Amino acid sequence: MVAVLYFGLFAISFDFVSGYTGYLSFGHTMFYGAGAYLVVLTANGKIPFLSASTPFVLLLVLCGLLAVILALLVGVVSFRLSGVYFAMITLGFSQVLYVFVRDWNYLGSNPRDGVAVTGRTAGFEIGIPGVDSASLAIGQLTGDTAELLGVVTLTTAEVSYYMVGLVVLICYFAMQRVIHSPFGRTLIAIRENEERARAIGYNTFYYKLGAFAISAFFAGTAGGLFAGYRRSVTPESGFYFLTTGDALLASIIGGFGTLAGPLYGHLFDESVREFLSKAGSGGGLLPYLRSNLGQGTLETVIYNGMTIGESIDVFLNGRAALYVGIVFVLFVLYVPNGLLGTVRGRLNGTVAKGFPMWFRQRLPDRDSDQSR
């Protein structure tokens, strides 16, 4: 779930620009990777003017600002184009950075294999910088435990979940506020009809560039959370184009232009992968069948010498990506608005506004009951 949260924030930032302006940023992972590498390199003392003990909250802000600078440099060139050309040029910029990071020996002894935190043994703390009692460290091995009111004890994984979730929630509300501002309404107008928005006086270039920079800020923050929790980053996890592909998959499953949809989409994607994984540490189908089907059942021949156990291995073992791909195709064909988009369509509005109205319509009419 911690991974769902920080990558979900990245997918939300992708949806912010792609879902609300209509410009698909296939190179969005460059901002995610920039934030992740900034955290790791700062912790290793390789960033000038930043010490290895720089507060993590400040690092998250710097990750976002670095991504903003990168977005402005890329966007000034990229937004001269539109459609598939914009998508491909952002992808090109991302791949240039990917190749550059893989071969830059300054990052580490073997940059192709990634970089790990070696100059900082303490965990990365989220909270109020300088106030230990108001900060908790995240991480798989370096995270803090916490005790609430002397009753509930939170493990390191639970502390990481709540602290990363707090940052994601703040970022989500910030993007939500921007979307519901006049600036956000203009972005939607650009998505619906850019020529009309330009005709009534809006400088669409600057609005698109602003949306690109805002989305990059939160993508960089997500990358910082990823590196702070994992304490390492590789070119594949930071800059490779398939990372953006996962964000696109989450946005399509969750619903383009819904902001929160990509988080639910990534949760759905990860749930399917876990359910069909080899190990199934969260309770997968493969280990369930192996443990609950008797040995006699597993050895039963069903076709041409193939047993039930062998067929389970053939169709389930290591085939999670295949079934995720099938699910993705089904969503594109039959649920084009995604999970959250479909729910909003049924409720005739957002869930926050539509569900109470839907619920009230199904309550018995109190006035009629009293009159009877």
C-alpha cells in the first residue's frame, strides 16, 4: 500500500496535465526520476550546498522545484507541438535523460544498476523539520515505530503508510484546489476546444506550460517519496518510459480527468498483479489453489497428459502481466470512463456530491410517513 500511495501520487500528477489539458506526457517519468535521484544523491553528499542531513520535508519541496525547472525547459519546446507529436517529444526528452543517467559515473560506481543511500544511516523523516517529537521516519528497515495514547502501537510499515499517505493527501487536495480554480477551468476549456479558448482571449500556451509545471512539481515529490522509502533508485524505476506507461494504465483504469481515479486505478492494477502473482504474499490465487486442492486433484489428467497442477502452472504461474493486459483492453472497450469516471456518471456528478443525493432518494419519504 505504501508503494500504491507514492506511485498513485505520480499517476495523479500525470492525470493533472494529461487528463485536464488533453496533452499526453509520455515522458512524465523524467520528473519522477529527477526527484528520486535528488533525494538519494543529497543523502550521499553529492549535491552542492545540500548536506546529507537536510530535512526530508525540505528535500521533497526541492524535488518538486527541480521538476518544475525541468518541466519549463522541456515544455517551452514541447508545447510548440500537439497531439502525438507532443507525446513523442516528451518521450524523447525522457529517454535522453535515461541514457544520460545510466552512463554518468558521478552518480555511483555502477550507475546502470542504480544508486543507493550510503551516506545517511538514519531514516527520512516526515513532519516538522527540527522537531523530533513531530516527525516520524519512513522506510522498510529504517522507519520508526509509534505508540498512540499508550494503546495502539504502529509498526514501521504502518508508520510509513500513514506518513506517506499524509503527504499524498496534502498534494491531492492542493491539485484539487487548482483544478477547481479559474485556472483549472481554463485547462478544461483547453481540453474541450483549444481553438475556442484561444479565440476568446486565453493564451493557451502559458496555461498548458503552467499545468505542465504544476504536475511536474507533484511528480517530483512522488519520486522523492519513492526514494525516501526505498532508499535507492535505478534508471529503470526512475526514468524509463514504462514507468509512465504504468501511470497511463492507472489513469485509464481509474478514469482520465478525475484526479483521484489514477490512485484507484493503480490500486486495482496492483491488486490484480498480487492476486495472480507467483508468491501471492497478500493472498494470491496460485498459492491458494496449491494449498487447498488435494494432491489427487492436482495430479488428475485433464487433457493429453496434462494434469490440473501443470495447467495451473501454465496458465497462472508468472502470467500476471498477461491478464493485466487483458483487463486493460476490456477497460478500454467497455469501461472507457474508468472506475471513478463510471461511478461519477451513474451519480450524475462527483461522488462527494452525487452519493448523498443518491442516498437521500432511496430513503423513505418522512413527510409522507408522518401524514399517514
